[in-house]
Amino acid sequence: MDHIVTVQDVVTAFADFMEPTDAELEAIEQEMSVILADVDLLDAHIVTLDRTPTEVDERRIRRARRRALAARVALVNRAAGASLPGGAA
């Protein structure tokens, strides 16, 4: 029995559109603090999935939520500061 193999992977394996552009990598780098804060928040929630959250768990979730919010605010402020004409913040 002969196997039928597609050549799609061979044709598109090294296509330029499969790699992130420099602009996309820069955007990811700028948002990295938000991404890491969201990961911490998810970790805090995952810990409590199979049990009733303790007071320590609830504090950890609140702290992680505040850090995630603060990271988002900082990102928005940086973006707004960069787009204002005349250097006004």
C-alpha cells in the first residue's frame, strides 16, 4: 500500500508569513508585563480549582488581580503618552 502524502507542509514550512514580524515582536515585548501579570492571575485561580479557596488564596487572587490591572493601566498610559503631540502626558 502506498501512502499518500501532501506536500503542503513542504511548500509552506518556510513561508515568510508564518513568522512574526518585527512590529508584532515589538508589540509582544511592550505587552509582556500585562501577559506575565495575567499568567500570575491564572495561576492563582488554577490553585483553587479543586478546593475551596482559603483566606490566603483569596488574598493571592486579589493581589494578582490588582497587579494585572496595574499592568494594563501602565500599558495604556504608555501608549497614550507616546501618541500625544507635543510631549504632553
